[in-house]
Amino acid sequence: MRDCRFCNVGSEPVYCTMLKQWVHVLEEFDGGKSIIACTRKEDDTMFQISEDKFEVEVITKLCEIVHKANAKWWVHLETGEPLNRNVGELLMLTTSELAEAMEGHRKNLMDDKLPHRKMFEVELADALIRILDMGAGLGLDLGGAFKEKMEFNAIRKDHQFEARKAIHGKKY
């Protein structure tokens, strides 16, 4: 077990490969919310995010990571100048990944590029990559929108069990 040298919490920090940081939940509370402490790998500085902001920070960081990895798709091939990507094209590229996921699920296929994984999960990951890249590339606040939408969906009347069972309710 390794103690966090910043906050002296004796619990084992978990290394988050997406955030590239050590993460653990502190035993402290801030207004009833637990605090998540992280030490950044590159410079070992510490920051804290309250649990209610964690989703926003994680999604924002994922957008940054994916967009950086996909920067080559946001510049003109010959000039290297930044491109104004066509939003309709970006949305349809995401849709094509979802269609491929459907095909993989329907046929129970393994992925052709990652043969140890189901095509369904790999194509969903591709769709997620496209969404995160689009979010960062277009300057969207996907983290904030995600948090607000989850909060809204939790109280939506048409998402409640009784409403879903009703005539013309949202049942599959």
C-alpha cells in the first residue's frame, strides 16, 4: 500500500490510465460530497475535485486527450491550416460507427482490428472517440452538458417507471 504524500491518506491510490493520474477518494466531505484527490503524473502537483464536478472534469479531459490524438484530422492535408470541419459529416461518421456496432452485435462478430474484442464494443468505442473529438474540436462543453443532462433525466416524468408503462410511454 502506498500513502498519498499530499494528503496522507492510507488507502491505495488507483492509477487512472485515461486521466494519467493517481486517484482516490478522501475520507473528507465538503457539503456532503466526497472529495477526489489526484496527483498529476507529469509534475506531481495535487488538485482536488468534488464528486459533483468529477464527471465534468473527466469528460473534459477525455475530450482533450482524444482531440490531441486526432489533431491530424483537423488540418488541411496540403497546407496544414486548421479546417472548419463539416458538422453533418462529423455526425454521420459517428452514426456509421453506431451502425457498425449494430452489425457486430447482430452477427456476434469479433473485431477485425482488435480480434480479442467484440466488434460491438470496439465500434461503440469508435463512436465515443468521434463524439469526444467533435466536442473538443468544436469547443463544446460536453462535460457540463453531460452532468446537466444526467441530473435532468433523473427527474424527468417521462423517464419514471409508471410513465414508461403507460400507453404511448417510453418503453422499448
